[in-house]
Amino acid sequence: MAKLIRSLFFLTLLVTSSFSTPTPQPCSTHHFPDHESFAACNDLPVLNSTIYWNYFNRTVDLAFRATLVGDSGWVAWAINPSSKGMVGSQALVSFQRSDGTMAVYTSPIKSYDTRLEKGNLTFPVYALSAVHENKDITIFATLGLPNNVTTVNQLWQQGPLHGDTPGMHKMSGPYLKSYGTLDLLSGKVEATGAHHSIVSPMKIVHAVLNTVSWGVLLPVGGIVARNFRMYPAWFHVHLICQISGGIHALFGFVTGYILGSESPGIQYKGHKYIGWTLLILGVVQFTVAFHLRPLKGDKDRWLWDLFHCALGYTLLILGQVNIFKGFDILEPPKPWKYAYIGVLALLLSFGAGLACYTCFTQWNKKRTEAPKTQLEQSGEGIV
């Protein structure tokens, strides 16, 4: 029995160790070429980046090391002497050119549309170099600190290359959280999340409004119009769903516009353009439905029906596309996304099932009524 317990104990240790995640090595264990060393270092909270430094009176020797996500790309580290945001930051940029040589230079960030052009910084840079090893790029620099400060606003980032030109970095997740403060004396790093906490409630409201409208109310209205015309109240239910869904969608668009105006440097172009398209086509659909609908029996009514249905399905499809783009931007907990996928699958299954049942009922009705019609016609002929 004792042998069995010991065997199970060692087997448990073996299985646990095989599935355990290796502990990342602290920044102090990294060895630089030419035996260069730094008295202080800190592993930054996002983007697999580390900052090393030696602080002297009014100057700092530093190394910024970042692990690229892909096989190639650019990395940058910056100080913003005037604020905690991107605009106004003074950056050190580096990447490996297509010929294998290293590009390393300074770039003042003057706008959110920067392409990381070369330029002088507002404080002196006494030395600047970079090395590329495996997927790590390390920038070495000696800086004269602006205003003799010991706590600086730092930003760090990485992005793709288009040839030998830096491209736009991603606009979600850790790429929007890579900034904070660095205390060169104590070594303390603080991530700055105030901007995100301010807009998060508005983002949540924007997401809920659009998900309820384009994901629930408007599809239910379409299902009712497609499958419940045999009931007298179908049109009123359809109207209620479409009007309430349209109101939610309108307020969802307004909140999205506010979010965009409050953060001009953060542009989700696909999400934005689809939102504008939905607004314009929604206004067209509303106008056609309420002001240009022909009377029943009108010879052109079938054209109106065709246009109304085609535009309605187009809006629903675009709405679903934009909802999932919104999920990618907001990055909510996965259960929320899975719950919506479940609701959407239920609506699709319900709608498809009703459509099949409606088609079968209509076909069966025509099939059973055809012999009666033929019989009545033949009886009339005999008389």
C-alpha cells in the first residue's frame, strides 16, 4: 500500500510538472553583448517589453528590449515631457531593414497620424544604436533628461513593416495600454489606465444598444414579417420591433460617434464605415417603408416588396458583421461573446425552421386546393 501511495505521489508530481508553465526569467538575468550592464530594470506590463537603465545626474543610459510578435516589425520607446498621451512623445525607433541592416533613429510624435518620420527630439540624445537577436530588438541610448526630471511619462509600442517603412500598430488590447510612468530612482513602473476607464462605460452602452437592436429586435421583426402574416397582429408586432430596434440603433450610432470624437487618434475604420453605411441605408429603409409604400393590389407593389426585403436582409447581415467587429474591439469576457453567438444561432434556427414550415404549408395548401379547383371547373363545364 505504501509503495502504491509513493508511486501515485511521484506520478502526480511528474504530470503536474509536465503541464506547468515555465516561469519567465526576470529582466536582471538578461545578458547584453559587450558585457554591458544596467543597475535597474523593469519588465513592462504588456507587449513583451523590458526597460533597463543607469541613472546619472541629468542623464540616463538605457536599453529597451522588445520581442516581436511576427517575423519582422518595428519597435519604439518614448518619453512624453508634457503629457501621458501619444501626441508630444519623443520616440526612439528601430527595425531591421530588408537588407539585414538595422535602422535606429529618433522621431517626435506630432499627431496620431504619424508615420514615425525621422526628426530631432526636444531633449539631447548623446548615443543611439540597436541590435536584432532572434525576435528581440534592443535599442541602446543615452539621453539628457528633459527638465532634469527623475520620473518620466513613458510609452512603448511595436507594429508591422511595409517594406522598410513602419506601418500602423494594432488598435486594440495591449497596444492601447502600453504607456505609464517610470521612476528612474525607485524603479517603479505604473501603468496609466485613466483614459480607458473613462471611455469604458460609454463603450459598454454603445455595445449593448447595437447588440440589442441589430442582434435581437430587428432580426425578430424580420422573422415576424416573413413567417407570421397569417395572423392579423403580425404587422403591429413587426412595426414595434423595427421602430424600437431603429431607436436603439440610432442611439448606438450616437454613442459611437461620441467615442470617435473623444479619441481622434483611435480609428476603427471598418467598424466606423459599416456604422455609417447602416445609418444611411437605415434612413432609406425607413423612408421607403413609411412614405413610399404602394397600396395592396398596385401593379408595382411587387417591386416595392422586393426592394424592402432585399435592403432589410442587407442591413441585418451588415449589422451582424459590425457586432462581431465590435466584439473584437471591446474584447469582453468570452462568455459574453459565446452567449450572443448562442442567441444568434437560436434566432437563425428559429427563423429557418419557420421559413421551411411556411413554405411547406403554402405548397401543401396549393397541392390540396388544385384538385378542388379542377373539379369545380369541370363541373361548371358539364352544366
